[in-house]
Amino acid sequence: MDQLRQDLSFALRSLGRKPAFTLLAAAMLALGIGANTAIFSVVNAVALRPLPYEDPEALLYIGASRDGELRALSAPEFLRLRDESRALEGVAVAVETHLNFLGQNAPERISGARISANLLPVLGIEPILGRNFAPTEDLEGADAVVLMTYAAWQRRFGTDPNILHRHLQLNGRAHAVVGVLPPGFAFPTTGVELYVPAAFSEMELSNPGGHFLDGAVGRLAPGVSADAAVAEADGIMRRAVESFADHRAVHGATASPLQGFFLKDYHSALLVLVASVGFVLLIACANVANLLLVRAAERRREIAVRTALGAARARLVRQLLTESTLLALLGGAWGLLVALWAVDLVVRLSPRDVPRIESVAVDWAVFAFASAISLGAGLLFGVVPALEASRSRVERSLHETTRGEACGSRDSRSRNFLVSMEVALALVLLVGAGLSLRSFWILGKESPGFEPDHVLTARLVLPETKYPEGAAQADFGERLLEEVRALPGVRSASLIAPMPLTSVVFGLTIQIPDREPPADGRPLSSNWRAVMPGYFSTMGIHILAGRDIDESDMNLSGHEGRSVLVVNETFARNVFPGEDPLGKLVRIGYNDLLCEIVGVVGDVRHEDLATASGEEMYTPFWATPLPEMNLALAASSDPESLTASLREAVRRIDPEQPVFGIHAMRDLVRASVASRRFVMTLLLAFALTALLLAALGIYSVVSYSVVQRTREIGVRVALGASGPGILRLVLEQGLSMAGTGAILGIGSALLLSRFLESQLYGISATDFGTYSVVSGALVLVALGATAFPALRASRLDPIVALRYE
């Protein structure tokens, strides 16, 4: 302990004698440690922290499988799995929904979920107040009960202890509150406030092709492996498919760990970010190691004296490692402050659908990580300089009199190697950021297939208790359009369900009369939208052939029980290759309705901006009504200025009907690329940090080299060397380090590029242009970092230089 105290005391005095060195090294480490700690905070909350359920490792996400692709389940498939599985103790389901809530103020639409009565037991969750749903309440008509999250109970009802005696008006019906869930519970996504029984309707139970259950979760029975459970579920699904008449779209079942399923959209992005901040820390450590090598060279005489007085090499190494560890801990303390700021910034920048992002915080786990990474960094950048310094020969060191003599060629090679490694790592990050930036730019130039400017969107979901029939839903839509079109500043308005770029896709099977079905037995299918007249002109979607849906298409009886259909360009090309689709008949899986194609429109990117359009068909809202509808109105000026007028128009039709999700269409376009923007922004920030650190590394090594070679430069000048010659001599040193690092970095980037492939759009991960631009930019930065000490060297007075030490 006495020796440790001596080492600490000496280390503190040593670092205090060089405050500029200490502050610069600690600041470099703070950047690396702070960035790593911030990203670890996100990864810990999102991916590493166990799900807040009982024995979460035993929970699986169960989905339908077709050609290895994971899909949602239909209600009949879920019930077969729930009732027949023995390898799973229970199979439950949750599907997101929205509920019309009529409170004391204006009606509003709140986030909810339909859950099977066994979901809470499968997850191992007990209400903190009240009870769970009873199995008898999970039936249509007996489902007027609701479970409330703790956050909703707290925010909306002030943790009223008598909440179980209240009734909430949801979707036009009174629902009794039967329980309050524990704090923090959220399934299948965050933001859910209320849970109602799944209570499948007769239509859902009779439609095995309606795959809408995204949140099916199963718990493994004791002693059963996940593989055995998946094999059993696959067999149950295959038998179920065979028993469903005219249903061959899904052939089996598959499963994945529940935590992995939640992360499926961000798994590769998190890996890229973790690798990026790791590179930043390595560059910071290499920079500090270089500084320590320089300092060790300056202290060689001191170390030689201590060795001559009997200090053992192990004691010297321990002393130097103590200094580097203290330096790392100081950088770690500053890094925690950086992380506190950076975590808040990362959370603000992150898309809303990142799972558990709201729980990200600098907690004890993060503090432990920061401490561990600080100690690890201290050893990483301290051990090589410590070993180098302790290896010095006593007699030679005591006889060295100048700076140039104090630093041999081996020291220079070590420093140059470290700088080259910094440049290589920085280039890898710059390539990743450059590819991501160019990919995002290409995606931003992609047309969504419509004109988003001056378009306002809004969502409405009509309660089926109040609007049970399609005619009532269509009538509400017509009245709404009459009100909205009469508003000042509205050029046109229409309805669609669902809206583009909302990640909501409805699919229907289709049949072509008088055409043989596909040889593989799978029915044809297409994405489907229900629209009101004027939708295509309101959104600026081009009609390529035929006509729009109009008022004359409203009366089905006038068309002998048939409706009309508008299809997109991809539908026309794939379903009727080489034919004119106008006038063709298509039977769609909505009440087996026969439709005539009357128009062809341009492709629209409905899922997100990065996903090309598939087959799309549009039917009149009157023929295929839906309780969910999306309003699109084209404004003559700022669309968001019409928000209040729109709400008032809905209130005039039905005071109890909430309107929600009011956004400018341009915001929906931006939101569709939010995850890509998030990764690009962080990658760019890390790459620029790495570039700054690499530039500092080049500058420090070249500057110190100039100091070392002051006498040599003086001799060269005295013998006739010109200023440009000295300038070239110094520039060659910096550029050689940068060039070596660039070559290594390009090779490493090519090897690692496949990990970034899933984050790119419209560009290859080996794009020559990006590699060329990034490499050129790095060389220019290296040239700039070398130019200052080179200019200083070229202006040295030979008399002063020859007298230097």
C-alpha cells in the first residue's frame, strides 16, 4: 500500500508539472470515452437490458413463414397455435390499435392494443391494481373492459385509487376499468396507454389470409428447446393451412427470441454505431500513446538515473502505468460529462420507434462501463510507452545531451506507426459516413410518386358501434369532404385508407376471370387502397391511362353489381404483361367483388421512401368502405395553418369523433427516412471526430519531429538547403504517414463494407467515387496538419538552430 501511495503521489506531481500535456490528453480521451459511453447507454437500454418480463429468455416471437420470411399471423392461425401447442406453455397475441376516447375535454385518439386474455400470464405480469381480463371477456360482445397502463393512470387520472369503479367511453362504448398495469409495462410497443380484449370479430375469424397479428408471443415449456417449439409450431401451421379452404399463401411457422424481434429493424444500425465509436476510442488512445511516447523520450535521462539508483524495471513500468491510468480516469470523468450531454442529444435525434429509447439514461451500469473502459484505455495506451521507456540503456541515456539524441529511430517508427493506424481507422469511419451521406442524398432525390408540398394529412377511425355499416362510413366520408372542400384555402380534398408512407399496407387476394391460377397454388395478391374521387389530383399522382374514380362509380347496382378499379403501373405491367389493362376484370378478396380496371396511375412509394412500389390497386370507398380513413387536402398556402379549421369541420359532423395524426405530407416523407438519417448523423459526427483526432496526431508527431531535428535542419540550411527544400522534407514525413494509413484504411473499409450494406440505398458499399473523395479529403487534412510545422521549419534561423541545446 505504501508503494501504491508513493506511485499515486508521484504520478499526480508528474502530471501536474505538465498541465498542457495532461489537459490535451484527457480531452482526447474524453471524446472517445464519452462517445462510447453515450452509445453504450443506448445499446444497454435497447438491446442488453433484459426485457421486463418473467424469464424473458423463454419468450419467443411466433410468426407465419413463407419462403423463410417472418410474417404476421391471422386470427385462425393464432387460435390453432394457442390451442394445439404443447411445447409452448402459452401463445398470446397483441396488436396495436387506436381508441376514440371521449373524456371531459375534446374527443381524442389514444394509443392502445388489443390483447388476448392470456398475454399477461404468458409474460409473467400481474396488475398492481385490479385483475386481468377473464377468458370470457375475450369474446366479441363481452369485451367492454379495459386495462390501463401506470403512466396513463398517473397522467390522465392522477393515480385515482377509485379508478376501478370508473367507465371510459372508448369507440362509442362504455368500458369498465378492471386493472392497472405495473410501471414501465409496454407491449408490443411503447406509448400504449390502454389495453382492450382481442375479441376477434366474425370476419377476422373467417379470414385465414388476414395476417394482422404482429405481436404473437409464446413461452417455452420447461425443458423444451426453441428448435423443438418451432418445429411443432411449423407442423401445426402446415396442418392448419391444409384445412383452410382456398388458402395457400402461408406454409409454416417460424420464431425468433422476443428481444431480437423487437430489435430487428435496428440490429445492423446498432452494430455499425458500436464499431464506429470503438474506432474513435482507438484513435484517441493512439493519440495519447503518441504523446506518452514523446514524454517518455523526454524523461529518458530521469528514468536512467532512477535505474542507476536501483529502481527495478517492473517498478518503473508500474509507475508509468499508474500515470497513464490516472490520465485515463481523468479522461473518463470528463467523458461522463460528455456522455450526459451526448445521450440527451442521441435520444432527441433517434426515431420514435426505437424500442425502449425513452429508458436510455446514464445509470450505474453505464457508470461501471465508463470506469472499465477508462481503466482499459489507460492500460491500452500506457503499456507500450511504459515498456519502451523502461527498456532504455542507462549508460547511453546518461550520455545523451540533446533532444535529437534522446529519441532514437525506434521511437520515431512507433509514433509513425500509431499515426498511420489512426489515419486508417479515421478513413474507415469517413468511408462509412461518406457512403451513408451519399446514400441519404440519393434517397432524398427519390420521388415518392406524389407531390408532398402543400398537402395536409389527418387520420380518423370511426367507431363501429356508431358506424357499423359500410354505408354509414361512406356517408361520413362524403359529408367530411363537403365540409373540408368548403374551407378557405383548400384547393382540393379526398380520402384514402391507408395513407402513403405510414408503413401500413393492406393486401387482398385477386383472381383474373378466365385465367388459370398460378402453378404453385398460391393465389395472386396485391396491395390495396380505398379512395374517394379526387384523390389522385389532390396528391399530384399522374394518371397514365384511362380515368380517375368519379361520382358515377358510387352506385354499384348501376354497374350490374360490379365496381371499378384503378391500378398502378407495376400492377399493369406484372399482372397484364404486354396487354392493355383498361377494361380487364379483376375479382378482389373484399366480399369477392368483381371490378373493371378503368385507369392506370403512376407508382407510389407507400411503405417508405426506400421501398419500391409493388402492385397497388385502388377501389372506390363506397364499394369497399373502411372505418379507418385518412384525409388528404391540398392547400393554397401553408397546409398546417388549416389544422384548427379541419378540427372544427370534423366537430360539426360528429362532436364525439376525434381527428388525429395531423401532419404536413412533407413531414411524413421526412419521417419515413428517420432511421437512416439517425445512423447517418451519428456516423458523420464520429467520422469528423476521428478526422480531428487523426489530424491532431499527425500535427503532434510532425511538430515534435521538427523540434527533434532542429539542429539537423540548421545544418542543412547552413549548407545551402532552401526553405522550399526544408518544407518538402517535412511535408513528406506527414504525407507518408497519411498515405500508409490511407492504403490500410481503404483495404479495411473494403473488408468491412458489407456490414454497412443494409443501411445504404442506391449505392454500392464499394463505390469508387466515395472512396476517392474521402481519401482525397483525408490527404488534404493531413497536408494541412503537416503544413504548420513544415512552414515553421522552413523559416528557422540557422544560427538559432545550431545553438539549439
